[in-house]
Amino acid sequence: MYGLFATQTSRPRTEVQPNLLWAALVSAALSALAMPGKIGWWPLLFVALVPLLRLCLNDRPLRSVAAGFLFGVVYHLALLYWILIVLGQYGDLPLWVSLPALVLLASYMAGYCAVFCGLLSLLAGRAKDQERSAVAFVWIAPLFWVGLDYLRSVLFTGFPWMDLGYGLFSQPWLIQAADLGGHHLLTFFLVLGNCLLVAGLDWRQYRSRYRQRSERRLLLTAGVLFVAVIGYSLVRYHAVATTINHSLQARVAVVQGNIDQAIKWSPAIKAETVDTYLRLSRQVLDGEAAQLIIWPETALPFYPQQDTLIGKVIGFTTDTNTWLFTGAPLYSVTVKKEGEEEIRYYNGSILIGPEGKVGGEYNKQHLVPFGEYVPLRRYLPFLQPLVVNIGDFSAGTVTGPLPLGPLWLGVLICYESIFPDIAATTVKKGANMLVNLTNDAWYGRSSAPYQSMAMAVFRAVENKRSLVRAANTGISGFIDPVGHIMVQTEIFTEAAQAADVPVMNLQTVFTWNGSYFGLICAVLMPFFLLLNRYRARS
């Protein structure tokens, strides 16, 4: 490992001045074009980082930091532009507030890119008057990228939106290794591929750097690992696909009501909303039965504990002899010692049986900051409109699956689908099917619904569970355990779809230990920093 940082004489560093602006902007553009959306050309992921990585290899740490920050800002502005729709159109915040909020978020995300480029240039770039080969790059870059992704997923409640590996969601044959190390392993794989290209270009330009046998062995090992990930995914894909063909099938239906977000909570149309869902549900049941019908997040625009409209919903389940799982706002009342009542509100969901009784409920655990609650709201009074228009919820605590005969439903509400640990925890507790209730109307006609669907695909692959997704509008559909999107709806349309969903109980490495891959990468980062400091002193 120490040999990874061995220096070799080369040209003076002042002779190499890569174009910082070009490298950052080209990498940002290629990365953005590769991600899910209107273009989403995934092969670009294997070359997108090459300009940025070559700059980090050949330039000073401070310039690399600047390039990384510029790359991060441009890339995340292109990725997260839908924040303007969420805050402006539906949060009623003026542009002078929502635009700086977007830039601030993009800058925060770019900070991780800047740290990555700076540390990479410091560790695998050039010494004071010498250059090191790209061999160190090949190993350190993937580790640092994934380590920083992991830190971003846990710091400040976490925001792991569209990590690089998610860009491969449409290629099931490439992503089966996610059942070992999650989407982080696929991100590692992509960065490794980019680094191998950088090493190849570097080798062609400076062959003298690679005379040592240890250098060539390290590169060969990296290449073998890259091929091994592809090989494992191919083998695993065919093995699990065969198992799916012989597995239990459950007939499940999803209903997409496409209720206008601007009027969804209006008391005047709540009965009309319920009627829309009932009409679409009867439509999908016409001529055939389903074991379960799923309505999306907050499909019921009222509190079912106190509104008489719930009677119409219960009447439907009893008349059709069908189970219904639907999102709904819920509340609980706790009496304190002083005799005062404390009321907590939840973004929840309820399972209603054919007998008209509630068979279980789940309340969202991981809330969206500035969407479902405002952190430090006492100090941020100008964000009060968000609470009024979106909600001020408490986090739920139930993590186990909901039983429904042979089905055990692991529930993910909206934003929870981007957190791998939530899905893995419920599968570990017995869930044999994942259900994602969401409302992508917040995103408008942007790329966000497609990005959200892409991340949901990985929850299915990581745990080898089918995932059923019901959206108010957005993308509803069915994903099988290898990540095939069996059926999906268009955005901003009414839809009712049914499918035979595989029910599997396979155990995966990821479900029990996979989340540790990103953590291990993060823990190893200080080790390499200390090793570099020791080498410099020596």
C-alpha cells in the first residue's frame, strides 16, 4: 500500500497547466447528460469524469479544488433545478428566496466535489517538483468519491440525491452487484472505469512512469476488479431471473389519481378526489381480482380518524373484497403529566382490509427538511409559508413490515426511497415486497420524477425484492427484484395498472451488511491522509 505513493521523476510541474474551466465544465455537462431525464444517456458515465480527473492528476491542489467546486456547482444546478418548482410554484416562495436556496444547495453539494478534487490532487498528484503516476488515482479516487458520498448521505439529515451509480438504473445486467455493496459499489465501479481511462492516457504520454512491475500489477488488479463487477452482475442477473420465473406471484394494482397539487387540499374537492380514486380502482378491478390495491402518498386529503369520507373507502374494500393500502395524513394525541394534550401529525399510510378494519399503519420516518418540517424554524421565520403549504409533521418510529397474508409490505414514503438503510431494515425484519408511496407533483414536468424512479430501482436490486410504486402523479409502476421496470405510467396522467408481482425471500449481502461499503470507504479516507503525511515526512 505504501508503494502506491512512491514518487518518480518527471517534468517540472510548471510545464503542465490544464485548462481548469474546460475540464470542469465538460465533466459537469457529460455527467448531467448521463443522468435520468429527457436525455439520460448512461454510457457517458464511463467517460464523464476523465477531464476533471486528468486535471487533478496534473495540477496543483488549490486549482483542483477550484475545478471541483465549479464542476459541482454546474452539475448540481443542472441536476437539481427542480428545486425552483418545489419552492416557488408549490411553496409560494418568491424567486429571490427560491433561487438563492437552489444555488446554496448546489454549492453545498459542490463542496464535497471540491474536497474530493483537492485531496485527490494532494495524494495522487505531484510532489513538490515531481509527478506520481496515475496508478494511485485508480485506487484512491473511487474510494474517496464513495466515502464523500456516504458522508453526504448522513450529515445534516443526509441528502444522497442521485449519486453517480444511480445513472445505470436502466441496465439491470450491469447493476446486480448492488446486492453486495449497494449503489455505492456501482459508483465505485464507475469512478474506477474513468480512472482506468485516465491511467491509459497517462501511460501513453509518460510510459517511463510505469516501468516498475508493481505499478503494472496495481493497474492490472484494478482492471480485473472492474471486469469482475460486470461478470458478477451478469451471472447474478441470469440466476435471479430464473428464480423469479418460479416464485410466488401476487396480483397488485396501483392507482395514479393525478390530482392537481394546487387544489389537492381544498376541502371543496376532497370528496371528488376520493371518487376519482374509487373510479380508477373499480376500473382496474373490472373483470379481474387483485390481492392488493395501492393508492399514493396522501391520496386521502383528510384525516381518516375523524372524517366521515373514510366510510366510502371502507365501503369499497368490503364491496370488492380487496385490501387497500393508501397514504393519508394521520395524527396521535398524547396526554402529558400536566393534563395537557400533545398532538402530533404524521405523513402516514393505512392498510384497510376486506372487513373494513385497519390492518396496520406506517408513518414516515425520514422527513424532508424544509418540506415536511422546518429545522430551526424559530430562526428562519421567512420559511413559514412552507409549513403552511406543505405541512409540519413529526417522524414515525415503526420500521417493521405490515402483514397481509403471505405478503409483508416494507413501506417507503416519498423521499425515504433514496435512503438504502430504510429499505434494508424493513427487509431484514421480514418484508418480502417493497411499496413506495409518493407524490411527484411537487416536481412539475422536470427530470426529478425520473431521478426518483431511478433510485427506487436500486432499492429493489439491493434487497432482491419487488418494489411497487404508486404516485399521485409522477411515475407509478412495478419493479422486479433484478431491477426490470415491468410497467410504468406517464407523468401528469390518470392511470390504473395491475401486474403479477414476484414475491421473493432471497437474502442478500447488502440487506445485512451492504451499507457498510460506503462507511468503510469513508473510514479509510483518514488512513490515506495520514499515510501521505508520513510519506511526506519520510
